[in-house]
Amino acid sequence: MSAVAPVTDATFQSEVLESELPVVVDIWATWCGPCKAIAPILDQLAGAYAGRVKIVKVDADQNRRLWPRQASPRSRPSASTGTGNGWTC
């Protein structure tokens, strides 16, 4: 079973924007209860779609340089999907 991979300010470009697979980005925070509630579901999806879709997580509080530049989440949890060509929140 694949796990949801953590992504940081430093690895976002290579792991997400340059990914050959479509990517789901979970924008979360340690203090966010709903974020913790959906984590097991995302883990299951990462395993079920391994090799077809990449699922990653970004701690928005620890990686502030990415937001709002990349996805501009308005609440937590938030998810963005896309490929190197385009993104949606």
C-alpha cells in the first residue's frame, strides 16, 4: 500500500509540478481535525491508485511560501488536483 507522500516548499516543483502522473495535493495543518479525519481515506486512495495518480500532502503552516502562490486554499483541509499543465482547487 502506498502512503501519501509529504511535499515541502523545496520539493513541490519536482514532486508535483514536474510529475508525469496526475497529482492530488492535500493541503493540511496539524491543528486541523477534519484534516486528520480524511488522512486514512487519502492513504487508502494512494494505495488503490498507486502508479496512476500521485497523492501528496503539504503542511500549509510549515510551507508558507507555496500559499497562496500555487493553490490559494481558503480553508483546511483543501485539495488541489492537476498536472504540470494546470491546477484546480
